Amino acid sequence: MNSKTILQADSSKDDPRDIAFFASGDITIYASLPIEDVIAVVAAALQIPPFTLDTSGRWEEVEVYTSRCLGLEFMLCTIKPAKYAESEFEYGVSIFTRTNFKYDGTEREIDVAPYCAYLLGVDQRLRVTAGPA
């Protein structure tokens, strides 16, 4: 170690418990509510900041609403009217980690969909399933 080096790590001595985790998940919501109400219900149930319309240009032909909280991005959009009931719509929520770390095969994924679906399922106006439709 030279005089300008303050700390030098030896990667062979890294703690094996220091694993990079990232979260992701997909949720399908069926509801007769308009999307404006659904985004408010979802934000309140998950206790995240309000959704805003994404104007970044990342999405074509669909309006996507996003919310970011604690390194996670939540995206919500209307998928289509539900197949079996004309009065219900199908909405999709995708969640993923917004962070910059090197994916090197040692990272582990946490599926947050079941937990978020549980929180959303408390509201009787929504029918929720973890995973895409």
C-alpha cells in the first residue's frame, strides 16, 4: 500500500454474506375502477409516492405511470379490458430495482410480487394475482 492508498480490499477475504440483492415482480390487477383510482389505491396500499405519467418516451402505444421509492421503480399500466367481464379492466404492475451494480452471477433476486399482491389484496375493489396474466 502506498501513501495515497487509504484502504485496499482483498476480494478473496470478502464476506460471503455480502451478496448483491435485487428485487423484481409482476402483478396483475382486475378492477372496474378507472386507472386514476387504481394508481391512487396501489400507491396508498404499498405506501409509496404517488404515481405520475411517465413522459420519458420509453413506452410506445401505452400510458405508463411510475413511482420510485427506496431504489425500486413501480410501473403501472392498463393492459386491456378483462376477457370475462366487460366492466372490469386488467392492469399490470411491474416492480424492479433501479440501481447500478455489476451483475456478475453472485447476485440474488427477491420476488416482491407475492408480498405486494398481499398488500393490494386487502382492498376489496381489486382482484390481484402475483405474476403476469
